[in-house]
Amino acid sequence: MQNNGYVYVASVNKAYYNAAKISAQSLLDFYPEAKISLFTHAEWVEDSDYDIFDQIITDNIPNHIRAKLWALSQTPYDLTLYIDCDTMIQHEDISNVFDLIGNNDILFTRNRPYNAKITKLSDTEEMIYHCGLFLYRNNENTRTLMDNWYTGYLEQTAPDWNSDPYPSQVRKWDTFTMWKLLNKTEHGVRVGDFPQPDARWNFVIGYRPSELQGTEPVIFHYTIPVDELNKNEIYNIK
Amino acid sequence: MSDVEVSKYKNPIWQNKDNRHIVCEILQANGEYALCHVVAGPESEGGVNLDYDNIISEFGIEDLDVRTSEHKKIKEQRLITEKEEAEAKQMRMKQEVLFNMKLEAFENDLIQSSEDKDLKKLIRKSKTPIEVQAYATILIQRELEKNAK
């Protein structure tokens, strides 16, 4: 029997922790048996959070905007749906998401260039995968990929990193780190796409409703407003 | 110093060919180009405009036709892009309003603590603000009635 579940990661700003709880509650409304884990800072955790999350992992969580990349290889599940905190579940089909993995090790939804800050890297290279939600198998290859994602992102954001031959604005995007790993390294991970219409599994605010092809969205993905981030607590390592 | 002769006229296009009306940039005394309208009037009236004659002499009527056609295409494309951007902005705003309404609904204590999963799901699935409002109202009413018993 496989042990499958959903993972949220909230670090740096408490707005992400609050958003993770809201999203996980919406998940439970549609799938009360869902196993959900949260990686976050111990100081933020409240007793009532255990009504939502099966596991709350707080050991050694980096106070880093991309703490998710650190957490991914430590998933307690065989199959994991990683979900960004700024999401809301809107459909019962969320319970069937693990059936979609097939023979793949990881499934992504596609970026929509009209709704993304940057996707095109050159005339022939494009960051096609959205990295705010993905389904993955817990095996050696994917764990290594995830760990390399974190270390690659740390390197990419170091002051001496050179983006050449790619645009300098890729630096802050973990999407670029993943693109590079998938396209420039021997990762051995079988990569696939969510079934069409993939937008229903990660309907990002700004997507055209036609992307749903008449289906209902399962996951709505918004962006936490800057003023919400500004008024929330920034985590300080004690 | 460059020996290349600088043209007095730049980027001419027809505003109204029948009226021999050209829009172009003309070099000013201060060394900068300014957008100008050059009108010679209908040929049948025999009007004369020196700038018009100079532009036709320098660029030719066919070149102005091509430039005007290209300018029209660019303008049309810009209008399409602007319309798409405006529609995208409006759609995003609608999505934000709807989503914020759902968030606000679930901030309500009665809704949050309710065990009526069916109505909660209907609120989350709502496609319009009116649906959110309606389902939220029904849920609150049910919870109030339940609490009153």
C-alpha cells in the first residue's frame, strides 16, 4: 500500500504559513482523508494546526525563500503532490491526483508564456514547466534532483553567479534552476506532463478560462499580495 | 564631424493621400525632429507646398504607400495587443475579486467552523461573486438556526 500525500512548505514570511493552512483546509474539504505535511518554523506552529496536518516538520528548516527546494527530498510520502502555499483546492478530483503519475517520476503543468514573467531563454530554449505544483515519486533519482535543485538555486543566487548566455533576470527563478537540471544534466528522472487540460491542476491567476477546456479547476493558484507579505511577521532565527 | 548629409524629413506616411496630406518628422532649427503635418490639398486645386514636393521628390509616392501600409499594420497589431492586454487585466481582476470573496467567506467564524462540507465546497467552487455570496448566506443562516436550537 502506497503512502501518498500532499506537501506544503512555509518559510521566511508568516503569510506563507497562513496561506498554507487555508489551502490545506480547502484540500480537506474535498478530501477529508488526505495526508498533508507542512514544513515550517517551529515558532509559528499552533496546536490546532495538527487538526489540519498529519505531520509538521520543523527541524533544520532553512529560513530561505526557497525552503521548498530543501524540503522536497525529505517528503514522508511515496508519491507527493507539492503545492505552493498560495493556492486553494476547488474540486474532489484532488483525491485522484496520484493516479496520474503513470510510469513517470515527476509530473509538471506547463507555464503559459502570456501569464509568466519569463519563459523564453533563447530562440530554441524555453522554461516550459511551472514549478509551483508538481507530483513526484520518492526515489533516489528524484531525491537527488530535488537536492540539486536547492544547491543549484543557492549557487544561482550567489553574488558571483553569471547567467550567461541566459538573461540576467533568470537568477531569482527556481524554474530556471529546474530547467537547467532537466536539460543540462544526466538526472535519470522520467519527466511527464499532467493530462490535458493541465491548467485545471494548477490554474494560475491570469490564465484564460479557455485553458480549462470546459472542465472545472482542481487547484486555483493565486499570488499573495505584497501588502499582505509586508504586514506579516518575518521569521528571525533565534 | 560627419560628412553624411542629414535628411530634413523622416518617416513620412500618408494621412490622406487624396488631400496630399503627409505626416512626418521634420528637422527643426534646434537640430531635433518634430512631428509635422504637411498638406498640399487636392491635386485638382493645384495647391503648392514646398515640403510636400521635397518629400515626394526624396521618397517617392510608392515608398510612401508602402510606409503607410506598414504603419497601418503596426497600428492594427498594437490595437489588438492593447485590447488583449485590457481583457487580460479585466479577467485577472475578476479572478482576484472572486478569490478574495472566497477567502473572506472562510474568514467568517460560522463558515470556518461549520461542518457542512457540501455548502463549503459550493462556496469554494463558485464561479461568480453572486454564487459565493448566496452560498455563504445560506451556510451562515443554517449555522445560526442550528446554534439557536
